[in-house]
Amino acid sequence: MWITRRNRYGRRYAGRRTHTRRTRGQIQRLVRVWTAGAVILLALAAAFLLLRGGEGPGFEEGDLLVCVNGDGSAELYWPKATAPSGMYRVEVTCGETRETRYCTQSALSLSGLPEGEELEVQVRAVADGKSLLGKPKEVKSWKVFRAKLLPPEAPEAPEVSGTLEDGVTSLRWTGEGEVFQVFQSNVNSAQGAAGGVLLASTRERAISLEGDLSRLTVRAGWKKRGFILCGPASSPVSPLPGITGGQDLPSGGQLSLAWQETAPRLCVLEWNGTQCHHFEVQRWAGEKWETAARLAPEERVRYDLGRLGSGSYNRFRVAALDGDGTELQAEEVSFWASVSPLYGTIWPIQSLTLYEDPGKGTRLASVPGGTALCVLAEEGDWFRVRYGEEYGWVDSRFCMIDLPEYVGDHCTYDITNSYDSLFAVHGSPIREVTHQVLPGYENVRMADGTFLVPYLYPCAKKLLTAAQAAEADGLRLKIYEAFRPQRATRFSYDTTEKQLKDPALTESGAQVGTTLSRLMTDNGRFNLGSFLARTISSHNRGIALDLTLEKPEGELEMQSGMHDLSWYSETYLNNLNAKLLEGYMKAVGMNGLSSEWWHFQDDATRKAIGLNSSLEKGVSPEGWTQDDGGWRYRNADGSIARNTALTIDGRVYTFDGSGYAAG
């Protein structure tokens, strides 16, 4: 249909009528499109919230505290996370230093901060989640604690005094500040742990707390944008009661039990003498207290504990008893013994020259790799040892040390390859490997159930630092493997390679529905060499560890089991617990493998000392060992030769009931 129209200049022209109204069908189609789009948006929003765990991890009420100590270190404290999160991600930037740490405690200690550099901190609560594709995803809290400051700018430490009356501890202090934080310091805290537990916060310059509290400190703080900046802690205060507590005790006074280390690992207990029949010194034996000694009362009592195990955690108790054995009072102390290699077992990773003096002088002998030796002294990079009838020095950098005798209780140990190998492919056993004792591990599990855990000495020092960082988070490193004999490496690879095309089976023998190779390698994306070395591995050189994290109630859950030789163990699948482990190990200079979340190796040490050697055979503890009592001889199962005579290196030695060699 044609109509008459006018253009912009008023002139007439003919044109066709255009329909401006949309048909009902077009409108219905538009409504359907808009509705579908809205549904998709709502679904995406719901999925986003679901993947964040509903509302996602969050925090309890409170402020971020940044406590500057004035010595290049600082401590961070923040509110605890609400369920379901129990872990935190802390991002720290100071000068050119940028790092991300994961921790389970709502506190963190920072050290070695560059002087004069701005410190920036971000703290988030995190939890494990999954992406739309079902892949592991780190879910972060909406709330983020942030702080930015120049460390020297903080209030000075207050002057604090305190009293204790009727079970109430009262503190008073002077000094500048808008808000004050009261802490109880922890003398037994692990290295890297924050220095205390936050008890209270107040704007006043006095506070009363329920209980008989000790080692109390106060920090003065200024309110900043988004955080509270606190200065150094006051000197610790342990308020004494207004009247002597001994008036209420049959013993006439308090024990005030204390301990001290007089020399490396040589410790003593000291306490006040009180009116009693005798004192009993007790030591915690894992499940109960065992009596170590009974002593007569004196004005001041001292008990020598002897030389404690390197890195051992010790609990002692002193009880005052009357004539019929009734306990009048008791006190307990717990502490970590220092770490030292003295009397520890070592094995050279290669043949080493035995020198008369550290690194110089007469060459006394050549010590074969894998020989069990005992450390008699340490000087620089040298260990003094006994080899046969010769005494001399070997290069400690090329020696593996037994971790339980050096790192001690800072780690736990379960070398499963020595009694029940966990090597398997995602639940599918490998014939002749899974649940077996691997070649070279025959002398690793001792008669008393403990393990030999050889690890290169320079690497062990780094491990100790990582273990103490885990302790600061209330965790412990659990080691499944350190040194692995080369014959075990070759056996595991060759035996597994022969079975790759076989059907994968469950423990009960049922077929999984695929081959061992496909289950392991994700259809060829990886290969057997991603999990087992064909010839020489870093384990054979004594620089690698397989380990996980644990709490007192058990191991932390990872994305796969220990020694699961399959793509399920790849580090791109790391959950938060695996990231936490990775953080501890990489912070001390260890490198990981992309195929195994549990594996870390010290490539930097290998390069620094030029290590190219490895050991073919396994190790044994058999050989001479010494302690403060003298020389003893250990058998291959770790037991001590007692009440016998042995011919060693062509000479006959007689051993008494305690295992010490005569003469």
C-alpha cells in the first residue's frame, strides 16, 4: 500500500506503509528469550554461591592486629574463621619480598622483614570447593583483612605490674596507646609460631582476669584503617599472690618447678624443697607417668636428666609425697630438647676420605658409601667419627643422617616400603610391589618398631625449619620415605612396567574396567616415568622426601592417598591441605614434582655441593655407636649387643649387660 509522505524539506513523496506493531508471535518469542536468559543468570548466580559453599568461609567478629616487635619481625593475629573453613591464606608484601602462606592458626609470625620497607598484608579465610567442571577450586572469604604500614611506626612497650589475689590476676600499665592487647606468652611455642595467645583487649590501662595467670604481656596499639597497629610487647609479668600459698599446704611452700639446658641436650630439673617424706620425679611415657627417681627433700633440689634425644619433646613431673605415698602437691614442665647431630647415626652417600683433622692433614682411610658411623663431634662442615680403629673427620655435606636421631619428635615417621609398601595405582595393586618389603629396605625397620630414615645432612637442616613452621600451625610433618636404594627404584619401575597393559584390579581382585596404564597416565597424558624413575632418582641421592601433614587425630586429607602412582596425585589437583604442605616445603627451598603432591627434593643443595653420587644398596644401623656412657655395638635390627663377646674387625670385644664394651 502506497501513501503520501513529506520529507525533511516539506516536499511530498510516495512511500510504502511500514508496520510498527509486532505480531503476537514475535512478542511471545521475545518473552521466551528473556525468560530463558533470566533463568540462566539465576542458575549461574546459584552455582556461584553453591561453589563458594553457600555463604562461603567467613570470620568471627574482631580486628586484624599487626604487632611490630622492633627487631625486623612482626606478629599477625586475626579473628577465627567460621565453619566450614579452618584455614587461612595470608599474602605478605614487603619491599621486593612477595609470598603467600597458608596456615590453620589465626596467628602468624613474620621475620626478616627488610628495614624501612612498607609492609602490606592481606588475610582471607579459605576452603576447598569445586569449579563448574568439577575441578578443585580454592574458595575465598568475601571479607578480607588488609593492612599497610611502615613497621617502625608503632607505640612503645608499656610498663606493666601485676598482683594475684583470691584467684584473680590484676594488671596495670603506663604508656601511650588508644587500645591495649593482653597476651599470655608461650615458652614452648614452636619456631615460627606467634609469640602468645590473645586474652583480652581494652581501652583502659588496667584489667582483671580470672585465674592464676603467668607470663602475661601487654601491647599498646593505635587504630588504623582496617586494622590495629601494636608495638612491642612489655616484659613478661607473672603476678605473685598477696599472701604465700604455702600456708595452705602441708609441704609449707610451692615447688616452682623449672628446667634448664646446661649444655647441648643436657638438661636439669630444679625446684624448691618443701616439707614432705620424699620427692618423686616422673616422666611421661606416651600413655602414663613413669617414675624416674625418688629424692630426699632439701632446701633446693636439682635432678640431672642426662642427655636427651635430639629434637625430643619431653614432659616431666615432680610430686611431693608423704610417708604413706599420698601426693601433697605436684608440678609439671614440658619442653623441646635442642637439636644437634651428636651421637647420631650417619651414612656417607659416597666414598669419603677420613682425615686426621677437619679437611686437612693425614689421610687415614677411605670410608665406603653406606657405612654406618656415629657422630662424635661437629666442626664446620666436618663430622668426627670412628671407622674401625681409626678416629678422624669426614665431610658432613655428603653424609645422610638418621632423621629420628636428629630432627626427633619434630616429625613422625612411617617408612611403609620397609614392611607394607603403599605403591599402587589409585587403589589397584601392583603385583610383587604393593604390600611388599621393597629390595634394600630389609634393615630399615628396627626390632622395636622404629625406622631408619636417612636424609642428607644439609637437607635435614632445612627440613627442621619446615617442621617447626608446621608446628606453629598445630600440625606435624609425617615422613613416608627419604633415602631410597637404587635397587628399589629399578625393581619398582621394571616390575610395574611389565604390568601396564594388564587389567587394573581392586584389592579383592575385581576388574576396574581399564588397564593399569590408562588408570595411571590419564590416557597417555603422563607416563610411568612421571611417578617412578627408570634408573636414578633424587631419593637415591638422599635429597628427596615423601611426606604429608597430620594432626593428633590423624593425617590431613589430600586429593589422593600416599604413593598413589596415578594422575589423581597431580599437583594441579592440590587441595588446600596439599597447598599448605607445599608452602612449608617451598619456603625452605625445596622443589616439588608436578606428578606427586607428596614429593619434595633439595635441588639447591645438590647443585651447591656438586652431588652426583647415589647408593645402590640399602642401609643398616650395624656398627659402633656411642653415648655418654661409652661405646656399644648395634646389630642390623637395631638391637644392642649385651652380655656377649664379638669379633669385630679382627679384634674380640666383650660387652656387659648394658651393652658397653669393656676397656
